[in-house]
Amino acid sequence: MALTQLAYNSTEGCVAYGQHRNVIQSVGATRQLTAAESGSLCLFDRTAGNTYTLPTPVAGMYFDFAVSVSVTASDTHKLITKTVASEFLLGSVSMVTIATASPAGFSANGTNIVAVTMTATTAGGLLGGVIRVVAISATQWQVSGLLVGSGTIITPFATS
């Protein structure tokens, strides 16, 4: 993939007016992301849930996700690696409850966690949550974020 460089080797830097991020929304139930979409903001925007599958990681790629619509109680918003046998999530997310803003933290170990699965109540699928994933190698995505849940919150990280 060829990248355009602005002011390469310039000591003065550059100004780039009017830039906007690519926003991926209204994708239906599932969406396979591509390497060319790195840097995009992906919206979880269906009450019936969305599933985004990450592309094969190349160090430096990144995606941001935002919960713009709370998922219903029986559905999930999900983010999963493309090759679950060899691509993993590493890092952590914090979660707060809507009633008390009580925080909790959850972590992914980088060796068997392949998905973030958010339910409407206890696992962070409520409006306002955000996640960022950054490819740090050919096999790992660094994950960070702040999710919103209710009730007794549980980890959104999953092995499938």
C-alpha cells in the first residue's frame, strides 16, 4: 500500500485543511474491514447489533469504534479478529455503569482473546462506549477503550 507523505523531510511541517475521517456506518449485521480502511471510525449503530471483523494486522493499522446506538438486551455488538487461531487482542478496557458510574477494568492477554462482545447491559453495549485497536504486530491488536454498561458488569473479552 503506497502512502502519501505531506512535507516529507521538511523542517517547517505542513497544514492540511478539511481532512475528515472515513466513517463506516449502517453496515448491517456484519462487516469485514479492509486494510485500506485503517484510520476509520466504525459505528455500532444497530439495536440488533453489529459485528466488525478486523483485517489481518499490519503494524501501525488502527480502527476506532463507537457505540452510537445501544444494542437490545438479546443482541450484541462485536469486534473480532480475522483469523481467530492466530490473531489476538492485547490490552484493556474500562467500563462504567450508567446508574452509578462505578468503574471496572478488564484485560485481554494477547494469547487467546480474539473478540470484544458487548451486550446491552452487563458487557458494555450501551450508547457512548468507545474502543481503539492498533495493530502492533502481524498477530496482535492492542485494544483500549471505555465502555458503558448497567447492572453487575462483566468482561466483554471473549475467546470466540
